[in-house]
Amino acid sequence: MTIELPGEQQAALAAEAHERGVSAEEYARQVLSQDLESGVKPRRHISEIIRENMSRVPPEIPAAMPKDGAR
């Protein structure tokens, strides 16, 4: 697998790896492994969360809300 990173991220990865005394590839492997093992879910965009929450709102509530938000 090849992962392309912007230059500043490559530099940060290399610097952190150097501090830890491992290659950039090994450090990336460690970080990914740790993240996968922790079970942390990736962050979702706020619009996804709002859409999900609004899907549970009864339709009569949004229908009664002002269309332009001015009231």
C-alpha cells in the first residue's frame, strides 16, 4: 500500500520518526496499528451528524419552522 502525504505531513512524520529512532515507514505502521487497535472511529463531518439527527425529527416539526429563520 502506498499513502501519499503532502510535503509538510511527510516532513512531520519523518521528524517524529527520527525522534523515536525508527524509519518513517515503521512509525506510520505503529501509528496506524495503534489507531486500528484502539477502535477509534474516524471523525464525521458535522453536516453528517446534523442530517442523521434531523432524520429522527418528526416531519411536522421542521414543517412548522420558519422557512427563512427570521421569525
